[in-house]
Amino acid sequence: MILLTDMLKVIGVYKVPENSDASIVEIIVKQPYSEFDLGDITQANENLPRSSWQAPFNEKYLDNEGEKVIGDYYVKPQTNSGITRLLFFIYFLDTNKPLITPYGEFSLPGETIIPERLIGKLPFEDPE
């Protein structure tokens, strides 16, 4: 039996050089990308109603090794395997609070610089 908490793994949280209010979160989900809604991922903010909590944006789908961008919000990956590796931008992330997902709450590692394998592959675009 697979536990919901086994369905998602947080790989890392990275700084966005172009915007200090934004972070990049890299995750692996043990489901095809077409079977989960990235909009269901958020982080609690006790000062706001849930409808105003931050949501992921400008997602990038990665190959299984996390080396190559194979899709994004506009162009979905050609493959729909049982594993989805992706990253997304999110504003005002607090690494001391868990990430809330359909699979439960997940602790976040401290924010680090973007790994070498991703440099130049993640242009920041403000969603507004």
C-alpha cells in the first residue's frame, strides 16, 4: 500500500536572483502530470483567507534526472509516465512552514542557490 506521503518528494527550494520575493520549488510526484492539479499546492498564511494563499506559477516539467526541461505551462511534456518531476515558482514562501499538497504537508529544506544543472533554464516571468 502506497501512503499519500510517499506520493511526493521535495527535492529543493532555490533562490530567484531576479526577484527576492519568489522562490523555486523542485518536486517529484509519483503520478502522471495529467492526474494532479498543481494549483492544489500552496502554503498557509494565517493572515489571509485560504483563497488568497500563494499558488505555484510558471511551472517547468523536467526529465527524470532533473537535467532537461521537457515541458511547461503552455507545452506539456510528450511523455506522461507515472513519475512527474517539475519545478515551479511561488511567492513569499516560508521554509519554516510546510508545503500543503493533495498528498499531505511536506517540510521544506532551506533555500539554496539554483543547482548548476538548472542554470539558464528557468527564466523568471512575473504572472501579473
